Amino acid sequence: MHRRHPLHPAPSPVPVPVPRRKGAAAAGQEWLVVPAAGEARAGEFGRHRIMEMTGLPARDLRVLDPLLSYPSTILGRDRAIVLNLEHVKAIVTAAEVLVRDPSNPRLQPFLHELNARLAIPDASSIANLAAGGGGETGQGGQGHVPMSSALGTPDCAKIQPFEFKVLEVCLEHTCKCMESETLALEKEAYPALDELATRVSTRNLEHVRQIKSRLVELLARVQKLRDDIERLLDDDSDMSGMYLTRKIAFQGVNESLGRVESDKQAPADHDEEREEEHHGDESESGHESSANVKPDIQELEMLLEAYFVQVDGTLNKLCHLRDYVDDTKVYIEMMLDEQQNRLLQTGVMLTTATVVVTAGIVVVSLFGMNIHIDLMKDPETPEMARIKNMKFWETTWGTVAGCAAIYFLLIYAGKKSKYLK
């Protein structure tokens, strides 16, 4: 047996590629994480990892699954906002936005717009930085935001939260896509409907059928988005829950107040009990007063109202197009009914003519029978032949005139009874 020299070790085996299982593809989903401050990063994150990052249950993540056809949805949760707007599937937090399937070509304009919008700082933040305004840095990369601004007080200019910037970009992109689809459908539908109204053919009918299918689908999508925005506008608590940056600011204030109160506690037991009772009374009164105060949702309300008007305008265009399709359908049905009536009238006239011709055939049949009459006898003299020939033409033209008279009499009776026009 040949022994290998120790200075020449055996070659390392070539790694064999392991085929990827289907479960691995389902476990790791492609996401693009765009932070409020910093560079975006792409990667594959499992469902449990996304749940840890966003605090969302698995039920909300199913809304963003591309394998499941969910309609347009805007969900406000405790730590995130779930957006399923057409092909834009994203999870927005106070510090970052996670975009599902970033390699989709239809998402490239949205991603460019999102990066451009997040790269432009607010004018109010620039003014605060120029004035040397300090304060705590809020999550979402909004710069140095004073606490009074984060809490919604009018001490300084308000800064648009990060989550509302992303929400505005998503709604704007979705409305633009729906508007462009609507304009393209209108540009194709109106000439096709006019052509169908002029000439009814199989090709025109098939073309209009395809247009109507697209119209019904687009109308349902726009209606769902409009209803979802209207639902948010009607519920103040849902809109208040979408202020993620303000929630974090309130949590920070409550934690700082709790630490200050714990430091000021007296060592005596009776003083602690009195302070606890007093603190409990204040907290109860604070809860009652906060329950009666309407949440400050004017910023989000104005944002949603603007895009509600835009979506409603697109919906009105589609409804007008649907009405035009229905009107064209009614016109074609009326036109076909008129043609059917004409065919029926023509059938009645042909039937009447058949009856009249049958009457003439009866007369000819009578003369063709083997009956001895003077008209059938052979003429003996030229005078009798002339008389026989004259009687023949009298009988022939008399039969034709009688049939024509009967025909016109029947047609007159049909028009008099309004069966014929």
C-alpha cells in the first residue's frame, strides 16, 4: 500500500453546497432597516427577531406577509405602526422603519423618496440648533428636542415626529400610485367605451370587459384605503396611540419624576404613609383630569385629512368612470333592444307576405286541378283562343292584385294596432 509522505498532507475535501430548505426561507425574511439617524442596512430577520425589535404580535406580522393577500391596513400599536399600503409593507417605530421586501422594483421610488425625506432636517430643528436649544435627545433621530416640544406644549416650535414623516411618505407614495393607475385606466377606458357604443363587436366587448375588471379591482382597493383613513379620523384614541415619540417622552418624564419622589421620601413610617396617601390622591385626580382632556392629535389629524381628500378624489374619479360604464351598458342594451324590435317587425312582415303568397298558391292550385272548366278547354277558333288568353291574364293579374291588397291591408291593420311601426 502506498503511504503518503507526512510533508504532503491529504487535500482538504471540497465543500459540498447544502441545499437551502424551504423552512429556512420562511424563517428569514428580507427587510430593510432605515433608522432615523444613520445608514440603512438590509438583512434577513426572522419573525421572532422582528417581534423583539417592534413589540408586535405574530398576528400583526401576518398582515405584511406577501404570500397572504391582505387589503390596505394602517394599524397603530403600543410601540409601532403597521403599514400595509399596496406594495408598501412597513413597520414604523419611533427610531426606525422596517421595509419588507426591499428588492421589489416597485419599491425603489418609495425608498428614494423616503431617504430624501429623512435626509432633510426640519426647519424648526435647525432653528433650535442655531439658537443653542438644549434638552434631551428624543428617539427617532430628531436632534436636540426640548422636552416641552416633545410633550406637545407650545413653548417652542413643534417638530414632526419620525413616525409621521414615514407615514406621510407611505401615504403619498400610495396615493400617487393609485392616482396614476386611475389616470391610465381613464385614458384607456373612455375611448374604448365610445368605440363600443359606436360599433358592438366581440373585440370591443372583450376589451371593455377587461377594463371593467380592472376598474372593479382598483375601486375596491381605493375604497378600502379611504375607509381605513376615515376609521382613524373617527377614533381619537387610535390617533393618540400613534404618537410613538410622545409616548417615549412621557415614559421618560414619568421615570424621572418617580426617581425624584423616591429620593424625597422621609424615613419615618407615618410620613411615608401620609406621602403615599397624598401621592395616591394626586395620581387619582391626575388620572381623572387626563381622562377628561382630549388628546392633542391635531398634527396627525391634519395629515390624515389631507390624504383622505386625495384618496376621496381618486375614488370619485373611479365612481364617475363606473357610472360611465353603466350608462354605456344601458345604452347598448337599448340599442340591441331596438335592433331586436326591428328584426321582429321584419319577421312579422315576412310572415304576412308568406300568408299572402300562400293565398295565391291556393288559387293556382285550384286552377291546376283536373276540373273541366271553360278556361281549360282547347280553343276551337282564333276568337276563342283570344278570349281564353285574355281571361288567363285577367285571372293572373286579379290574383296578384288580390294578394297585394290583402298584404297591405294586413300591414295597415298591424300599424293601426301599434304592433308595427
